[in-house]
Amino acid sequence: MNGQYAALIIALPLVSAFFVPVIKAISKKAVMPFLLLVTLAQVGIAGWVFNEVYTSDKPIIVMAGGWRPPVGINLYIGHFAALFVLIIAVISFFMAYFSIKAVKVEPLDKYAMLFLLLMLGATGMIATGDIFNLFVFMEITAITAYALTAYNKTGEAAEASMKYMILGGIGSSFFLIGIALIYGATGTLNMAQIAQLAGNINPTVAQVGLALLIFGLAVEAELFPLNAWAPDAYQAAPHPITVMFSAFVVKAGLYAAARLLYLMQAVSTWHSVLRLLVIMAVLTVVVAEFSALRQRDVKRMIAYSSISQVGMIAFALALGSQAGVDAGVFHMVNHAIVKALLFLGVGYVGIKLGGTTLEDFEGLGRRMPLTAFAITVGSLSAVGIPLFNIFWSKVRIMLAGVSAGYTWGVALILGASVVEAVYYLRLIHRIWFAGGGERLSESFALGAIMLFLVALILVIGFYPNYAWSLAQKAGADIFDVTRYVSNVPLMGVGA
Amino acid sequence: MINDLMILIFAPLVAGILAWAFDVRGIREAIGFIGAAIPVVILAKTYQTVLSNSINYTITVGGFKLIFQLTALNWYFAAVAAIVGIAMALGMISTSRSGYEWLFALMSYTGVLGVFLSQDFIGFFLLWELMTFASFMMVLRNNRHESLKYFVLSVIGAYAMMLGIAILYAKTGALDFATIRQALYMDLSIGAISKGESALLFVLFLTAFGVKAGAFPLHVWAPGAYSEANQSYTSFFSGALSKAGVYGILLLYILMGAKLYAEFGTFHGHLTFAYVIAWIGAITVVVASFLAVLQEDIRKLFAYSSVGQVGYILLAFGVGTSLGFAGGLFHVLSHAVFKGLFWLVTAAIILQTGKTKFKDMGGLAEKMPFTFAMGLIAVLSLSGIPPMAGFASKWLIYEAAIQAHMPLVAGAIFLGSGLAFAYVVRFLYAVWFGQRPSDLDNVKEAPLPLLIGMAILAIPNILFGVAPGLVTEYINKAFGSEIVGGDYFKLVTPTGTYNALLVTIVLVLGLAIAGLVFLYGATTRKIPVTNTYQSGNPVIEDYNLSIRRNFYKPLAEALDFWLKYSWDRFYERIAGIAEDFADTLRQSFYNGNVQSYSWYLAIVLLILALWGVL
Amino acid sequence: MIHISVYYFGAISLILIGLYAVLVKKNLLKMLIGLSIMETGVNLLLISVGYISGRSAPILSEGVGPNQAVDPIPQALVLTAIVIGVATTAMALSVAIILYEKYGTLNVEEIRRLRG
Amino acid sequence: MVSVLKRSLAIITLLIIGYWIAQAFAGVPFGQDKMLVGQYYLNNVKAQTGAVNAVTAVVVNYRGFDTLGEVTVLFIASTGVGALLWKRKKERTARTEGSIVLTTGTRYLFPFVLIFGAYIFIHGHLTPGGGFPGGATIATGFLLLYMAFIVYEIPHKGFEVAEGLVGMGYVIVGLIGLMIGGYFLFDWIWQTWQLGTNNIGRLLSGGFIPVIYTIIGLKVGTELSGIIDNMIKEEVRE
């Protein structure tokens, strides 16, 4: 099995998505188990790719159509992509099971198709090595996200989807203008070659092109003024989809922005773009935390908290130092686990008790102890309490932030995380020490998934060495552009 | 290779988790007690080795190298925490209701031990946050508002420290104390850290340690948190956890002392930055003692008194001379011991009577004689009456303050001790003597484990009172120089000596004579409780002062000009403003209209456009 | 003033007109029309980047050699971009149908249940 | 009053943004030969892919991965529209039959429209246009039927399954390339089997381009008609 079979991470979800209508024709009930099976197979392949990349310590370059880049499109599955494709697969597998319980709205076969294609889009965005291909996968993710946000067909869901669509539409159009500029100047679409040529192209074109590319991706990655659609989309989407949004869809956009940012280091005004991104990231953290303070709906509150933590990742990635990128990637991994657990718990409460307002969470400790325990661990970890996983990455980000000279930024973020501690601990008090009720039965399998995520949090919390080494390798994969360019087998192309 | 230090630090946490898991009445108490006892055993075992050299232990976690070290100095702090810890465990055996409390009590115990032993900032910060979180969870169970106030203040402190650590890391590139100390020392010549930055660092670390020690402007969380938590845990909470703050101040001296001296020089002959700490300590002593006197609830009274006493230690360290440090360290031990004893006594009273207000209590001496005796020892020690440890440490602090020519600060100490005596006497009379309300007639003595806990804390009070040389001799070894002279029973300082043995003998003789006179000479008559105060003149209804109800009402009226300004309300208002600001920000920004959202995008594009042109 | 070719000028003004419609028009359908105008503008821009004056379409039949053809890549990209535009518009219209069903209006000012 | 202020503010903002982008595009001179990878394609398209239409070769062969994504995007659109406008029972509510010209015209023209659509995508590698325009033409044929007759509706169950199967066909073609040529979406007909290498410019050439374009044509045709079908029908109120 040579490296090219890694293309299966894209081909498998696609072929199974196309296969779903055939299965529906055979038997309607078989659709969801089929979805479960496919996501399990995806976990298998992603695991194989992860093992392959991390043992051989060399990225897998999948060359579509047999053409060497820049003639053909190549998938660059480096340390970061291998790690994150595995995270996407595992979380999608859990959410596939959760969807069987959580999604009752009718056309389930179409839900399964959209679910698979959302996973495909995020995987594609992370794996691709070509900016136009990145645009296509970004659109796949975006359009599936529009459809899935409006999937419940309630007024709110349609409204949230409409907002996401219009902002996403503007963002992707400007992203395309950016591609037109970069292509006009360099003549190629392959990322590695752009990195080589970025130094000696017309500086204004490069600066405006980079700014537009980052702007387009920033709408997807929920940076401050552009994330107005995010809380509505998280709240209105079906519960499993919210988990996927916060766990990896946002991160795919953020990773793509970081990758493009570091590829075009040679652009003359690179540092001013970085400084702008840092300012936007810090604002994201502060505004999102303050907006979460007096939320009546817990799901929207955790959506704001997720946005603020993504802002923290963006802050770390935009620092422009190797330590910053490593810290950002480590926080991405931790945040994916914690937010998956939190939204899973809140979603499960939403299904069982019919709503996710603060009143529903009163005395949850007695009514659904396992879910309450999961949510408590998730919240404590999100706040950054030691012996949980986010503590380590938060410390890393703070250290990297001040060493990169943004002391004011770190101070603001720390102030915002005090606010975060307040609303999470109010939630914990409401869950355990207020109100009561009789005990409800909780599904065994979902409990198992929650306990697995809790165990993961505690393991990384108590012994973060392995997770940190993964994050360092993945961080180096993004930051070290010369190694990236040398890994890609560029053909000598030119007039 | 799990060596002693790892067992010492993490034994309580493991025991706590086990106790929380096996939530059965008998088992969890036993596990909890063992968890609290292990550190005492290990500390005793390592006493000999610590005096000569230090035990080290390093592990790399998440890319950080955590260094733990047991030297003479932090052995002393750990021992103080261990004594109060074992007493708390015994107290908790009778007062704790669930495994939840055992888990978080022992987790904070691990946090404190870890803070004392860690030699690098990441380990220090990790265990500091763990200690804060665990103590917060103890209070969260009973009262959300107080616990949130406590947590917000301590998290602000912790994050201030985090910022300080990050700045130090950015400047020196290192995280462990030894390298930072070396780098800061070398920095005197290089000057990489400017005056402003070192001032910022000093303020950040001062806030962090000030919050935990309950220094003046940041003390507002103490009354609420101390009175809401499970009483026997509060003995540890105020006895040992506040010492972490004080240890931090000591750390500040060790790490940045030379740098701060170089930057800020001296003021009237005292180190400027130390003078600031001294004055913070002095104000804390005065303010907290005044507030303690006016309290009607037994828990609030002891909470404020605990804040005041820690003020003494801050003040002692603020004096800056080696004698000041010796006095401060001795007071660390004596405060932990007598304050822990007070809280165990309160726990016993509340456990047996269920009352917390002075006006509902009285005449408990007959019913709970052993607890009364313990309370008496604590009273003597706190107010600094000779045979007790409290006197020895306060005496050293006085000596240090006088020697360092700080008259105003010394004045604050005297005022503080006077007020301390005032509220302690009130506690003595209101709770133990006078008429017993009818509903307290069938009150029994406190359960056995609580009594043993109290005894454990009472013995050091007396032992180190009569023979203070034991402690000062250890402190001399810890500092490596002869600070306080004299043998086991006599303390010799440049300006005076204190012969503890002589004083104790004289006191015992005096008591014996008084006992004889009482038994044979004087006749006693029953006196109604109300007229002990007015000495004869009539009692009018609205000004009905008795030992138990608004005993110090006139003082309150005299002070009402100052009482208007309460830092507590000030912080509440800030929190309110912050939340309203959050609300308006959210309403205005996320106003739901997709057109304004598209405008935000257009504005960002505009900024990018203008950014490009500029 | 900077000198740009009239094709760029036309394409960029189309984009601006589209964005203007999104920013100012109240009715949702007009916003969506504005969005598709913007997408058309972007496609035009992409095509005009690839044009080489004096050369013909990149179909290499007898008369047209490799040096007489225009750059084929932007045309391939636009083929994809157009279909993406179609897909987004189709999705937007179906959401608009639901919105009209549930809210009874398409005025963007009134569709504001999710806020704060 | 407010709207005038808002409009003028919008115009000013857009002008500044427009100036900024125009300033950037000034750096990309219009009409000059700035090709890099494009030139390689023009030089080698005939030899490497056998297609005469370089754009089709780029779309299907060189950058085939984009088009795979492209087909997925359209598939998502039709699934999404299907999911969002899903009703338990739907039916057509048109009341007026098309005019005589429309109905007879459709009855005669429909087959030719389909044939013309097929012609477009089969000759994708020779003449301009390809799978997408071909598919769109087929969809217009079905649109004609919808407009002409009030009772006609496409067998959407069948169309959905056809859509799925054809989509799978595309990926399987790619996977066969992976098996035979070792690369996903590898043009094994042209590269390994060397079929049609001698008659470039005539129908039977261009490697697997005609195969893929037929797949895309059918897929786009069924999908767009599916979208039309979903949008036209209304819910049946019991």
C-alpha cells in the first residue's frame, strides 16, 4: 500500500456519500448504521495515515492524477494534517452515533450525505496543497454547513443559515479575488511554489492578495468582527453538527489561514498583517467572553466560549514564532476534545429535557449524573484548571504571547478568562447544588463516549508529554516553510 | 523512581480521590486520615537530612521541567501545613458529610505542600491554581456568591502571577527559581529589565500573594469564604493556605530582592519595596482587627481576626531585617497553630449547638469543659499572653519593628494586639460564661476525634510558648546565621531578652495563689448576665448592651465615618459595572441584523484598504 | 490615478455593485441577487487575469499552436467557480423559501429572533 | 434620512475598497503573457492527455481533483435543497397548461435538446463546453416539460439513485486509476492502455476525458432537474 492510498481519506467519504441514495432505495433504516460504518472505516484509514506519517516522520504527498506539482494538485499530509484528519474521523464517528439518537427530523438519508460531506470538506481543507483546491474544499464545507445549520427547518435555523450564507458568500468571493491576484502575479496555484515565488513578486499585489486570502478564511475561522454568524449557527444547528462545527470545521479554516500566512513570509508587509491578526484575535477572545457572561441559553453560552478559545488559538498562531505555533496547535487539539465533550453533553441534555436553557440545567447532577459529570469536567478543563488538558496549552500560549512582545494581549486574554471562569462555575453550581429531580436513564453508549473523552482530557492533563510532542511536530510542520517546500516534489516548470 | 517528595506532595490527593470514590462513612474517614498523616511521617523522617542538605526531585511534564526541593526553609512551612493538616483531618472525621469534602480538602492540602516545595514557576503556578480551585470547591458547595467572589479574586491574583511569570520568562528565558535569581542578579549590571517593568513585576506578584494572604485591599473574600466552608476545613484554609501567600512574599524577596533594592533604593533607611509591604501589613492588622471587634457572628469574628493576624506576618517581612524575618516565620507557626485551634473550637461549638451568633450562646463552660480549655489556650496565645507561643512570636516582631526604627508600624502592632484582646475576651465571655440559654441545656462535649485534633494544635501552643528557643534555633539554622540568641528557654535579641521559663513559673505561682484565695476567701453570688456591663445604671431598651449583643456598639458608632467605605461594596459595584458593560456590548454588536453583520465585513475590508495605503 | 485596463475596471465595479446591494438593500432576495452579481464580477476578474491579447481560445486545433492560445487555467477555475455560485444561490433560495414560510417576510430588519 | 446617510457611507466605503483592489490589479498587467504552469499545459496537453481542448484537459485531467470537488458541491446543493424543502407529501400546483405552441414545441424538441446536450458533453475534449454545459442543457429539456405540462414530474426517486450511481462511477474511475496507475484519478486509458493515441482531434481520443464528462453530464442533468422538481412542488395540506 504505497502512500498514494492516503487519497482514500477523500475518496471514501465521497463514494459512500454517493452510495447513500442507493442504500435508501434498498432500506430506509439502513442509512444511519451505514453512516456509522463509513465513519468507522474513515477512522481506520486516518489511523493508518497517522501511523504512516508519524513513524516515517515524512509527509505523504498524494499526487492526484499522477501529475507532480505544480502541474497537478497534490495533497500534503504532513504531521498536522495526519493528526487532525484522525481527530476529525474520530469525532465524526462519535457524532454519527450521537446523530442516531439526536436527529429525528425527517430526510435522514440527506442528513447522512451532508454529514459525510462536511467531514470530507474539513479533511480536504486540511490536507490540500493547492490554494484553489483549498477554495473548493472550503466551499464544500461552507455549503454543507449552510444546509446542516438550516436542517431543523425551524425559523431560527433558517435565519442562522441565512446569516452564515451571506457572510460566507462575501468572504469566499473575496477569497477568490485573492486567488486571482496571487495567480496573476505568480502564475501558479501550488502552495509550495507560491512560497518560493512570494518574495520576488510585485509587493502591493502580494500584500493585497495575502490580506484578501486571510480575510476570506477569517470569516470561516470566526475572527472578531466577522464571527457575528457563529453564535447563531452553533445554537440553531442540530447538536451533533454543533459539535463538528466547534471541534474541527472552525479549525480547518484557522489552519488554512495559518498555512497561507506562514507560506507567504517573504511578503514585505508580513509583520503588519500579523499585528492586525493579533489585534483581531485578542478582540475575539474579549468580546466573545463578555458576550457569554449573561446568556440564558447554555448552548449559546458554550458557543461563545468556543469562539473565544478559537480566538486564543488564532492569537497563538499569529504570533509569528515557533513556540506560538506549537502552543496554538496544542490548544487546537485540547480544545477539540473539550468542546466535543461539552457540546455532546449539552446536546444530550437538550434531547432528554427538551431544551438547553439555564433552567433545564437546574439540579442536573441528580437527574443525569453521568452527563453532569461530563459537563463539569469539560467546563473545568475549559476554564484552565490544572490537571486538565487546556491548562497546559493555555500556559504555553501565555508564555509564547509575552515572549513575542504582546504583553497587553496576554493581559487582556487573562482578564477575559477570569470572566470565563465566572460563567462556567455558575453553571457548575447550578448543575450540582441547585434544584433537584428524579433520576433519568442515560444511554450507555453515549455515556461511554463521554467517559472516553473525559479520560482523554485527564490523561493529557496528568501526562501531557506525548500530546505535546505531537503538537510540536505538527507546529513545526506549519512554521517550517523551507522544510515544507523541500518536501513537495516540485517539477521545474517555466517558459 | 517515586521518591519521598512525590509521595509527600501527592499522597493527600490520591487519598482524596480514593475517599471520594469509596463514599462510605467509615472508609472515607480512614483513607482521608491516612492521606493527611503520610506527609507528617515523611516530614519527620526527613528532618535530619534537611538540616544538612536538600532533597531534590525533577520530572519533565509537557515539555516543562518541574523541580521539587525540600530545604530547611520550605521544610518549616511544610511542617506547619502538616500539623494543621492532621488536625483538620481529625476535625473533618466528625464534621464532614460527604466524600466531596474529603476530595477537595486533601486536594488543597496537596496544593499547599506542592507550592511550598516547588522550585520552578510552572510547578508553583500549577499547584497554586490547584490549591485555589480545591478551596473554592469547598466553599462553592455552601454559598455560590461568596465562593464566586473568592474565586474571582484569587483567579485575578493567579493570572497576575501568570503574567509576571511570562514577563520573567520573556526576559530571562528561564522558568526555574535558581536561574531566574541568577539572571536577575546579573541583570543589575545589564539593566535588561527597566524600572517600570520591575515595578510592574513587583505589583503583579504582590497582588497574587496579597490576595491569598488576605492583605488589606484584597481581603474582602476572607470573611465569606472562611465562614461558609466546613468549619474544621477552615482551620486548614486559614491556618495553612494563607501561609502560601506569605511564602510567596518570602519568595519575592529571595528572587527579586536585590533587583528591587537596586531599582527603588531605600526610604528613610528602609528598603522602599519592603516598606510598602510593611505598611500593607500594618493597615491590614488595624482594619481587620477593628472589623473583627464589631462582628456579631463567631465565624465572621475569627475570619477577620485571621486576616489581621496574617497582617502581622506581612508586617514582619515588611520590616526587612533578619530579625523581622525570624519573627515573621515564628508567627507563621504560632498563627497556624492558634488560629487552627480557634476554628476547631468553633467547629465543635457549631457541631454541638448549631448556633453561630453570640446572642444565642452562653455558659457552655460546664457543658464542654475540654473545648473550653482549648479555647482558653487559643485565647491566651492569640492575644499574646506570655506562656503561649503567640507572645514569643509577637515579641520578636515588636523587637524587629523597634530596632528598625519604624515607630508608626510598631504603633499599629500595639493597636492590633489591644483590639485582638478586645474581641477575644468578648468570645471568651459571650460563649463560655454567663447564663446558658434554655435550649442549650442538653449540649454534650464534642466528639473524640475533634477533641484529639484540638489537643494536637494546643500542645505546640504551650510547648513553643514555654520553650521558644526550639523554633528560633531552627530558624537560625534555616537562615544560616545567628539571628536570635539564647538557649531553649531564653530569647536574646540586641534590644532585650525574654526568659520564657521564668515567666511561666511566676504565672503558675500567681494562679495557684489566686486559686487558694478563690476557694477559701471570697464568697460568690449569682449575678444576672445583663448587669455585668452597665455597672449599676439602668438598662434602657434601645441601648441594651450585654456581653453577647452589640457589646462594642459605641465603638461602631465612633467608627461609622470609616465604616461607610467598604471595599466589599466597591468590588461588587465594579463586578456589576463589568456585567452591564458586557450586556450592552453584546446587545449592540450581535444585534441579529445580517445587514449590520455585512457592514462589519465591509468595515474590516475598509481597515485592510486603509492599512495598505498607510 | 492608477492605470488599469477597462476589463479589470468593469469586473471590479460589478463586485462593488454587488456588495452595495448586500449592504444597502433590505429585501433578502435583493441581497442574494447582489451576492450573485458579486460572484459574476469575481469570475470576470478571474477570466480577465488569464487573457493574453492577440491570442485565441486554448483549443489547439490545426490553426492554433501552444503559443497562440490564451492561459487555460483561469478558464478551468471559473468553470468551477460558476458552479459553486449556482450551488450557493440554490441553497440560499431554499433557505429564503423556509424563511418566508416561518417569518412571513423577507425584510432583513425583521428576521432577528437570534440575537444578543 | 438615515438611509441616504447609509447609502452615501456605503458608496464611500466601497469606492475606497474598489480603489485598493484596483491598485492591486494594476500590478497584474492585463493582456501580458504571464503564464508559468499554463504554458506547460499548452505545450504538453496533446501529448499527455490527448485532448485538443486544453481547458477540458486541465479541468478533468491535470486538476481533476478540483472537478471531483466541483461535482460534490453540486451534489450538496441538490441534497441540501432536497433536505430543506422536504415535505411529507408534495405535488405540483400549476393550473394553466402551456400554450399550444409550447406543448407541441416541447413534444418535438425535447429529444433533440437531450441529444444536443449529449453531443456537448461527449465532445467535451474537442469542442468548447463539457460536462457542466451539457448537463445544464439536458436540465433545460426537463424544465421545458415542467413548463409545458402541469401533470409531468420527473421520477425523482429514480433520478436520485441515478445521481448517486453516476457519482460513484466518477470516484470508481478515480479508484481504478489508483489501482492501475498507482495514482488517484490517474488517466489509465491514455497513459497505460494507450488507447486512441493515434487519432488525436477525432472523437475516440482524450483518454478518460469523454468517460468522465459523460458521467458529469448525466450527473449535472439529473441534479439540476432534481432541484427544479424540489422547488416547483408545494406541500400537500391534509
